[in-house]
Amino acid sequence: MHKRIMSFLLVLMIAVAFLPAEASAASGKVKMTGCDQVLKSGNIVYCAGSEGIYQVGVDNAGRVTNVRMLHRSETMGNYSYFYGMKLKGKYLYAQYMTEGTPFGLCRVHVATGKYKTLASVNDKGSVEYAIKGKKIYFKAKSSKKGKVMKLNGKSKKKTSTKPKMIHVNSNDPGYSLIIAEQEIPHPDYDEYLETTYLRTPAGTFKLGSHLS
């Protein structure tokens, strides 16, 4: 009898050892680092600017070679911004907050600029997320329950696995973002000119400006 119990336990231990990685994390946390201002990948720098997400080309010294508005948000304002950026394959994933209190998670195709909202909430705080393999684990910050979906935002399901994002301003210490604000006199309401600059090892470069 004792030998049969030991044999059963041995078989059980072997079976658990060969469970898929996602199964072993089913009730735990998935950790990921997200960039709130600058994400550098090779000679391309993604910047969460005051009017949207910039895609900036730089040479090996850090001099800016070209600037492209990857996604311009029409709802950007003093209380609107992108953050928590993560590059995965051909897409840049990011959290966002817009005026009117909606929070969400989106992705942008780095070649075409095609934009898609993957998840959104109105008043439950930011949508925290973490990518693992071909899945995104996410939840509203104030919610106790999490969800999981495919990278394209489809097949959303409830899960006990929660995302844990580590926020950093930049994944490269030589690159940072500066957003300067200048008040513009107006007889009826306050207006501000916001200008986004990218600071690199080669200097500081203007990316763009807009009124808010």
C-alpha cells in the first residue's frame, strides 16, 4: 500500500512539472516593464508626447534623423496622455487617459499607424496590463478581478492571473522627454502651447507643438 502511494505521488509530481508555463501562473501575477515617456528600440525612439505618440529616427550618436507622428489623438489636452508603452512584434502597446475620464489600453501598428482600442473603462482608474507570450493580462486598477485576451483584443475572458507593471520613464538613460508649456493670452479662456522635446546624448530636439 505504501509503495502504491509513493508511486502515485511520483507520477503526480512529474505531471505537475510538465504543465504549461501559463497554467503554472494561472493564479499568480504576470510582470512587465512599461515606458511612460520614451521607449527606444535600436535606432527608433517612441515618445509619448503632448499630442500623441511620436516615432523618431536617430543615428548612432543620438542625432534625430526624422520625426513622424505615429498616432495623433484628437482628444489630447492638459489631462490626456499615453504611458506604459511596450513594443511587441509590429505593434506598440500603451495605456492612455483622455479628458472626460476614460482610461484604456490601445495598440498602434508601427509601420501603418493603424490604431485600435483593446480595452477601456470610464471611472475605475487606469487599465493595468502585462503581455506574456500571445496573451495580454489586464484589469482596471480599482478592480479585484482580472481578464485575459489575445494580442488583438479579442476573446476576452476572466482570469485569476493579475498584471503587474513596473513603470519607468525611459528604457534608455540617455533619452528623456521634455514637455514645455507656454500660456497664450486669450480674452475668453486660458490657452496653452505645449511643445514636446526629445533629449538624447547628442542634444535636445523639438518634436512638435499643439494648443490645449
